[in-house]
Amino acid sequence: MDVHLSLEGRGDLAAQIYRQLLDAILDGRLRSGERLPPTRELARRLEVSRNTVALAYDRLGADGFLVGRAGAGTFVAAEPVRGRAAPEGVVRPRTVWAGLDPPPGPPTARYDFRVGVPDARLFPMETWRRLVARELRASAAGYGDPAGHGPLREAIARHVGLSRSVHAGPDDVLITNGAQQALDLVGRVLIEPGAVVAVEEPGYPPARLLFRSLGARVASVPVDGEGIDVTAIPHAASLVYVTPSHQFPLGTPMSLARRAALLAWAERRRAVIVEDDYDSEFRFGARPLEPLQSLDRAGRVIYVGSFSKTLLPMLRLGFLIAPASLAPALRAARRLSDWHGELPTQAALARFIDEGLLARHIRKATREYAARHALIVAALGEFLVPSTAGLHLCALGVSVRPAPDLAVEPLEAYCGTSPPRTGLVLGYGAIGTDALPEGLRLLSSRLSARP
């Protein structure tokens, strides 16, 4: 184990070595049973006499922190030593961060109706491993383009052009670590401190919290059966974030009339629309409407997509498609943020798309999710908001009594205003089709209608 020690001056060097090794043991950086460098080797590295190091080792041994083993060396004592907590400190974050706690860990419930979790068992992992291994062998060292791997940007432009009628070329695409980083980059480039940002109500909490963290004043705008109420968007809003293809969390699509009204509003107010095409890949019926991006003639829509639901969240692969006027600033923001993502993974995804594997996976997963969607509709149809896409359904006017084997998210968690709407958001990606009937029976037995 290499240990970094820093000696100052020519004072009691043995004491300095003793203190720094003791701190490493108490902090847990040197753990029980780990071997220390031989005294001769450490003395050579520190440019001190071997006796100086031996004195420090002997003192630590006498204090019970080190033990010597004949013919093997010197080791940290087997008796576990509690690591010392870092000082609490007096530095405090900005006020906005006081209420933004990290999310809880995933539940371990047998019947998991959490939202936004795809079924990992449907993902062709062996094929993916082969593609990634191939790219790791071929990858060159060094930094890459902040906008992402060129062939992946080309593949995404073709993919969304064919599957979603999005108008974009490779230069319009910027690869991100999921949709959340895309929103962060957009916010860094466009949101001034104190600017008004409009979001849907109910809506996607991470977007709302992110915009707040960037200094925006977030306004919650109600959603009805046609989408966001354009007439309720604040006059001062400079950006509006929407999920028009499959509203999150209600699940309804934004009507064509409402899309036209939103685009007209953005043109009048010289504002920006961020279109999050949330889990629109999985469709079970009804022809999808044109994205706002393809209807936009003024260059005011930024289109955000992610592969977290179609592939796996752990891959952290997403993208944004922005007007050319924003491309240089967005690339600069990505470079200043984390430079670029994992290029071998991006190259593997490019091949995954180009070889038709993504389209095949989406077709297979859609059939599976359609079966689960149908089971939930059959069991709870009277409470559900009609939806023909995505990985979740929303039930209004109901609540559920807790049960150890049941993980369900309340609609209240997605509301930013008070009083919140009553209901449940039911994801069907994490729960398998075989477990769904029993899970629905348990859920129904714990369900209660609320006015």
C-alpha cells in the first residue's frame, strides 16, 4: 500500500511520520490488516534515515496500531478502529439547497410500481457487452468533442427523424448524461438569476428543483385534458418546460391546438420551449402527434430525449437538439461541466442504433409493456387517466394504505402547489408481468377512493 506522507522542515521527523500514519489509521484510509511499506523503502521515498521510520513504526506498534509479522512485514492492527468523522464545518450552501435533499434509495418491495424504471430483464445485455468491449478495444486515448461521439449524433438524428419526425442533423445534436444533464445545460445557457421559468402542474419534480437551484423563479402552470394551460403561463416567463407527447405524470398528450397555441405564445413572448419527449417510444395505440420541435418555425424549441427508459438508466445516455444559435454556448457549457461523456459507450450505442438493434428492442419491449398496461387498465380502469404510451398510468381520486410488499408513488409527490391533487402514479416497468396480477390484487385491496 502506497502511503502519501509530507514532511516539513528538519524537526522531529519521526513524530511527523507517526502523526500522519496515525491520522490515516483513525480516518480509515489505512484499514485493519493492510500492509505498510518496509521501513527501508519508506525511508528512501521520504529521504530520511531508516531509523527515523523505524521509530515511528515502533511507537505505533507500542500504541497498538501496528503489528509486525516475522518474514511478512508490518500491518495495521486487526482490531478495527473507528474512522473519525470529518469536521462539521461552518460553511453553508445557498438557501435554495436547504430543502433539496437527496432522493431515498430504491424500495425492496415485492410489488414495485415505481415510476420511470424500465425492466432490465428485457435489455439485450450480452449484445451490449459485445458492442462495448469492441469499442473499448478500438478506442483512442484523449479527450473528445463536448457535443459527443460523431457517429452517435448522426445515428440519433436519423433515429428521431424517422421515429418522431424531428428535424435535425448531426450538428444539431448534443449528447448528454441523461435528460437531467440536458436540462442543466439549457438552464446554464439561458436562465438568468431571478428569471421566471414555467413548468407543468403536476409535473416532473427534478426539472422544477433544477431550475430553482439555478436561481430561477419557478411558476407551476396547471395541466388539463389538452396539456398545459397556455393562458395561465406568467407574462414574465422566459422559458417553459413541457412533456407534450406523454405528459408526466398524468399521461395525456398535448392536443395539436394546444401545441399551436404554445408555439404562438413563445413567438409573442420571445421565449424558449423545452420539449421533453418523455418515454414516448412505447406506444400501444393512437397515432402520435407531431413534436413541437417539428412544428416550430421560429427556432424556439429545444428537444430533449433520453435512453434511460428505452435502454437502462445506469447507462446515463441522453441528448438535446437545439437551434443552431444555441449550439456554441451549449457545447461550451458541456465542456465546462464535465467535458464529455464516456466515448466507448456512445460508440457502442451508435452501432446499436445503426444495426437495427434499438428498433428491435423497442418493438419487443413495447409488446411486453402493452400487456402490463392492459392488465392495469382492466383492474383500475375507472380511476385511470386515459393514456396509450409510456411506462406508467395515473389514477385520480384514490389513495392506498401502506403495505410492506407494495411500492406505489402518490400523485401528491409530483405537485408543486397546494393543495395537491389526490391520486397514484403507477409504473409498470419494474414489476414483471408474472407478478403484476397478484400485485394488482394487493393494490386493489389497499385502495380507497377520496373526493
